[in-house]
Amino acid sequence: MAKKHLTKFRPYLALTILFLSLFTIVLVKMEVRRLGYTVLKLSRELEKVQDDLRSQKMKLAKLTRPSLIQSVAKSRLTLKEGRSDQYIHVALLSSIENIKGMQERRRQ
């Protein structure tokens, strides 16, 4: 009796499995296409960011070239070039603070 019921519903069961399989394949293909568009969008955005980074690096290189810094130092800061017989002492911030502290103690 159980075999008769199985043979009776076997075509319906096979069609159900077939339709579910096809539906799953269609959903997977749609998801692959959607992810492909997302990858395309992100790759374009990456190219744009890389171009922006490249232009920012070029701008930084132009602004920090030695000739420009030298001309700004001479014109705006009224600095002069060091001579060969001149010594330039560059004090660290901590040294300056120590000197200021010593000067304040002397005043007291």
C-alpha cells in the first residue's frame, strides 16, 4: 500500500524538486550579477581614490620642493642663507624650557 502511494506522487515530487532546483539556480545567478555590479562600483571608487591620492602626493611634492621653501623663507620670513663661517645652533624644545626655568629661578 505504501508503494502505491509513493509511485502515485513520484512525478509530482520530481517536478517539485526540479522547480526548486531551477529557482535556486536563478536566485544564485541574480546574486552573482548583483555582486558583479557591486565589485565594478567598488573598483571604480578605488581608482578614483587612487587618482586623488596621486594628485595629493604631487601637490605635496610641489609645495615641499627646496626652491619654493627657500623663496618663501627669504620673502615672507626674511631669513638669509647661512654662510660657510657661520655656526647655527638648533635648540630642542626641552632645552628652551630648561633655560626659561633657570631664568625664572634667577629672578626669584
